[in-house]
Amino acid sequence: MSQKNSPRIAFQGALGAYSHEACLQARPDMIPVPCLTFEDVFLAVSEGRADLAMLPVENTTYGRVADIHRLLPKSGLHIIDEAFVRVRICLMAKPGVPLEDIKLARAHMVLIPQARSWLDAHGIASEAAKDSAGAAEELAASNDRNTGVLASEVAADIHGLNVLARDIEDLDHNTTRFLLMAPDIDMTRRAEKMLTTFVFEVRNIPAALYKAMGGFATNGINMTKLESYMVGGSFTATQFYSDIEGHPDDPAVQRALEELGYFTNMLEILGVYPADPDRQS
């Protein structure tokens, strides 16, 4: 198949970003399409410039990705899969530059604290960049031999930089969860262990959330995520984003969702998809 007709997957960031690495791991047969913002990722799919979207939603070190849960329900896309990517941080520099010459490391502001202990031990100062892969591209185009970049090894390969140190993150469990999204929802049972993601808004009545959650407890449904966020500038119209184990066709899930409906103004399923093999329940 020609590259022109090959399926494409959009992600936020520059080539070499961890989201790019997630695309390469989860959909190696697809052409990665870099986008400036999350909104641009959604737009690329809705306009047909990409077939799927790869979105990071949470990281084991720094928590949820800002704004992503607010954007997902508005995107018009549906979750069809999840992928867990181990974040391995590399220090890279211009070819021929030894580690002892590096005085400053640049990276996205989220990445720097994740390698703080290693940087401090080597006396390397840090500076925040707009994004790590972009910093790698800038370094490759410069003559700077005293600055390094913290990024993925994919970024080093793409931009012709030399990796001076690998796996320098402070925590060896550093993992990001990504969601793969498509224009159409797929409700088929494609694996033994399925997940269902939905958003809902509770009615403005006493103990509404407590009562809404009761159906999951009594039916033995494991809720792996529950996030709240405000919508419409209101302090009372709170929406919730939730992941549960199971498929909507499972009798227990059916009963739990039916009970949830009694206490909500809105309930929308964002996706039904297989659990990633690396998921830890």
C-alpha cells in the first residue's frame, strides 16, 4: 500500500514525542500525523486527515493530563483501544559531545522533575521547553555543545542526536496511559476483559453521587477511575468521567448503568474497548 493511501494516526506534539512513540508501538502500520494541540488532533480525524487519534490521559508519576477529560466528550470521537507506554527518559546531545560537557538540559516542564535526581547528581541545570521533541529538533539545528535534551530515544533517532544516558527517570514505573479514538464507536466484545468509559452529570439532589455509585457496588462492578470536572462555568453542574471493567451487555453492568440513570441528567458512553495486557487491576 502506498504511503498516500496508508491509514494515519494523529497525535499531539512533534515527531519524536512520547505520543509518537505510543503510535509506533500500538499502531506500527499507521503513518503518524503530528498536531500542535489536542484540539488539532480531534480536528485531523473529523476532517479525514487522520483515521485515528492517540491521546494521553494519565501518567503514573504526574497524574491526569490537564484538560483531556474535558475535551474527550466534545471531540465527537470514541475510544476503541487503550495503550500503556513506559516513559523512558534519555539525555541526548549533539554527536561527539561527551556527558561532562553538558551544563543544561531542556525538556517539557512535566518531564524535568521526573529526572531531577539524576540531573542533580550530575550537576546539570534544567530549562523548560515547549515540548521535549521540539527541543530535540532545535538542538539538532543549533551549534550548542553544552546543552542536552531530555526526550525519548525516538526523538534522538529522528533528529540525529547522540544518546548520552538512558532510563534516567527517578521512578521505574513511570508509565503513560493513552487512548486510541475513532469516529465510530465499536461495541463488539473483542477481548475477554473489556472496559467501558462514560461521562455523566448527576442530578442536583442530596447524595446523588453516592446513590449513583451504589449500583456499581451492589452489582460487583470494579470502577477503575472516577474523575470530576466542572462544565459551563458552573460550580453546581459537575460532570464525572469514569472507567469500569466490563461490557454494557454484561447483566451486572446493565443493572449498574440503569441505576446510574435514575440519578443523572446526562449519561454518554465514550467507548467500549479491550483492556491493555499491561493494565494492572
